[in-house]
Amino acid sequence: MMGLKRTALLCLLCALMLVHGSRRKHARCPGSCTCSKENALCTETGSIPRSFPPDVISLSFVKSGFTEIPKESFIHTPALHLLLFTANIFDSINEDAFLGLPHLEYLFIENNQIKWISPFAFRGLKTLIHLRFTCRSLANNNLETLPKDLFRGMEALTKVYVPKHHHSRFIVFLKVRLARARISCVNPLPLSHIRDLRGNLFVCDCKLKWLVEWISHTNATVDQIPCDRPSGFHDRKINELAPEDFDCITTDFSLLKSLEFQSISVEAFTLGLDQFVVFAQPFLGHCSFMEWDHVQMEFRNFDNITSTSTVLCKPLVIESQLFMVVAQLFGGSHIFKRDVSANKFIRIQDIDILKIRKPNDVEIFQVDGEFFFIIADSSKAGSTTVYKWNGIGFYSIQSLHSWHRDTDAEYLEISGKPHLILSSSSQRPVIYQWSRGDKQFQRRSDIPEMEDVYAVKHFRVRDTLYLCLTRFIGDSKLMRWDGAMFQEIQTVASRGSMVFQPFSVGLWQYAVLGSDYAFTRVYRWDDRKQQMVPFQELNIQAPRAFALVPVDGRDFLIGSSFKGQTRIYEHLVLDLSS
């Protein structure tokens, strides 16, 4: 009985397999297509049919309604030798669209509405012996760009044949090496002639830079291809453009992390192989330190110095020894030293409270190998004072600018000589020059017509010296040293600004302009205009200071905020042509 059941089951399975095989062998022609023994023509079909009679080796689509050629559209028709698309409405060719066509020899794509082609659209056509495209195979579509490296691999071509016809529909015959062909719509070998891209409105931006580079290196002859956009390239020919015409490397400051505390200063310093930042936190009464973790690749808490109404924590490294100048509004200012053995900061010196009553800025500098710092005092009774390291401690060597309520001190070299520029709420910025004979700074001049300057910071572009002048009321200024004096070259709207900080990352020169009433703006130097141009806005409330921190091949911009969160941004370099 069991044997009969097994026999019946086997018979049933065989019958099902015969029926299934018969159906596959005698698959009908789709309703929207017309089929002969070896050819099929589909018109006005809404989708690409999944199967055809097995003997069909030539398939054409005309005036069809499908909007794309999806992935693996012809996986069930592996016998195809020729495939043609003309006068259809599809606008995209997806990745692996022609996968599963090992015998495909001819491909025609023309007069459609293609806007996008996957760079891997033709992947899988590796065993082709011949491939035929019309020269207008991408002509008269809606292409605005082509994916990068779409034409890569054309070095496999061994023969190009261009029949001579009097009309524009030339046919290019491409013979490729077996198993090496990665085919696109153009051919870079000698004698080849490309007319595939006409009739499209190309956007000649960075996404098409690769094509310009390809044209400049190929041996192919490429017909004139006009640009539609951008306006600067309108009606220019892609063939006439050079890779240098495209500025495709750009940058971005991306928010990496928000720190849940307020601060009014931030300073970066290196000690040994480690990178640190220190923040002045007046509301918490701290100089708080963070250390870069080379394993976790992030900043972590390191240490604190307890202080009162702290306005600035300035690091100074002398012969691998770390000192901190802690400037306070109340209780006097102090100098701390890092005790490595005790793993803590020890106060080693008090700063004369009769001279420094209301510190507003501390600037560290070296002259002839000796270490100095200057504290700008903003009180009516205090004095901006220069201090020098004597091997044991710091002592005052000169008081400058008494009674002028200084808000900022900037050390710089002008024409190779050490100078200081002091900003004040009571007069224009004053320039002092170091006298090597007297070992002191001597007043030289001021910056004319620049009242109410809160701070001055400098930067250089190649050998030219520039100043950023910050003004809380009125416009901030950009000035250039002409060899005799500073000349104004740019005005920057800056109501409510207390920081206009220049900094550089690699080849890029920036300046960040903070505001108490608007977004912080980053400017980037434009060599052609010889000015700072608006580049990016950052959302940081009432910024008071910025510090650039380069570490482990990355660059961070840290902004201290008086009213909100302290922010860490990462400087990213982007290639728009990728």
C-alpha cells in the first residue's frame, strides 16, 4: 500500500514538473507586446514584463509608460542579444538594471527622459563580446549630470567602428575583450567619436567635474556639449572647461558636542603628547580642564582650579612645566603651577592687586626666547602690566596705559619687530613697539578713526598682515598693514559682538564673529576678492571666545558661551565632486 502511495506521489510530482516546464518553454508573449520567433516589440506598456518566449533574443520598448528601469529588470530573459529603448518616459536607470544578461550584445537608449543613471547601471555585462549603442544613446534625454566614473573601464575596447551615414543617428560598434568590459555610452580609444550627450541640459557643477577631467585625458573625440547652468557657465562648452575651473573642495563646521556649562573663555594647549582645553566658568568659580582621549576620540574631564568670579584661565608651558594665570574680578589674580607628583595645581604666586584690579585679557608671548605675559586691566584705577619669567616666578617689568580701561592686548610682529596693540573703551587702539635696548615697550602710534574697539586680533595671509577689530556698537573692521600704517579694507556688520577671532585650518583662513543678538557667523578668506566672505552660521549664544584645537588629524573649533551651552564643532573637508 505504501509503495502505491509513493508511486502515485512521484507520478504527481513528475506531472507537475512537466506542466511547469511546458509553461516555461511555451511562455506567452506579454499582452502589450508583439512577438515573433526571435523578436519582441513592446509599445505603451506600463511596466517591464518579467518573461518572454524563450527564443526571443531581441527586445524593444517604444513609447512605454514605466518611469524607471528597476534593478534586475531582465533577470528572467537571459537569452537577450539586443535591447532597445526609444521614445519612452522613464527618467532613471537603477543599479544592476541589466544584471543577468550574459549574452547582451547591443544596447540602444535614446529619446527618453532620463534624468539619472546609477554609476552601476551597467554592472554585470562582463562577458559581452560586442555592444552596440547609437551615438545618440544618451541624446535628447533630460540628463543634467552623469554619475562619477560612469565611463571607467573603457580601456578594454579593442575596436571602434563608425559607419558613415548622412543623418545624425550614427551607430558605434564597440568590440570589447571578453570578461573585461565595463561599458558606458562613450568610447575613449583613437578613432572613436562621441555624440551621445547632445540635447541634454547639463548642470556643469562639481558633480560633472569628473567628466571634464575624463575628457581632458581621453583620446576620444567628443562633440561640443553646452552647459545650461550655473549662470557663469551658461552656453560654455563642457569640452572647453578645465578641472581648474571648478572649486569643489569645501569645508563645514559640524556640531560635534554641546557641553552643559557656560563659560567666558576657552584656551587650548599641549603638554607633552597630550592636548588640553581649559574654560573659565565664573558662575561655578572654576577653571575647568578637559583632556583629549586618544582612544575614545573625545574630550573628557581632567581637573579643576577653584577660583572666584574667574574671567580668564591662561595656560603657559615653560620647559615642560605648566603654569596657569587665573584672572579674577574679586579676590585678586593668581598664578598656579601643575605639580606632577601630587597630580594637582598649586598656587605659587599672587598678582599685585594694586595694579590689576579688573583684568579683562591675558596675552602670552616670547621675545628673544624669554617668556612674558601681559594683563589688560579695564578698571579706572588699574594699570595694564607686563610680567616676565625669571626662572623662579613672574615679576612685573612695565605698566602701560594707566587709567584707560583696557579691554584687550594683542602681541604681534610688524615688519619683523615685536609689538603690542592695546584696545580700550576710552580711546583708539594704541600700538607699542619693543625696545631691545630698554627691554620695554614704547608707544609708537594709534589706529586712527577706530573708536570703541573692544579687541584686536591679527592673522596673516602669506606674508601680509591683517587685523580684525571687534566693536560691540557699530561695525567691526578688517585692516591691512601697507608697510607704514594699517588701512581699512572691509566693514563687517557686528552689532553686539565681543569676539572677532581669526584662525586658520590647513589652507583655509577663517574669522568667526560672535554676537549677543544674532547667529555667530564664520567668514572665510577669499583670495580673489582679498576679503572675508560669509561662509557659515553657528548657533551659539553670546560667545565670548573661540579656540582651534588640532589633534589626531582632526580640527575642532570650541566656542565659549556666556548665556548658553559651550559648543564643540568639527572642521570637515568635503569634496563636492565625489
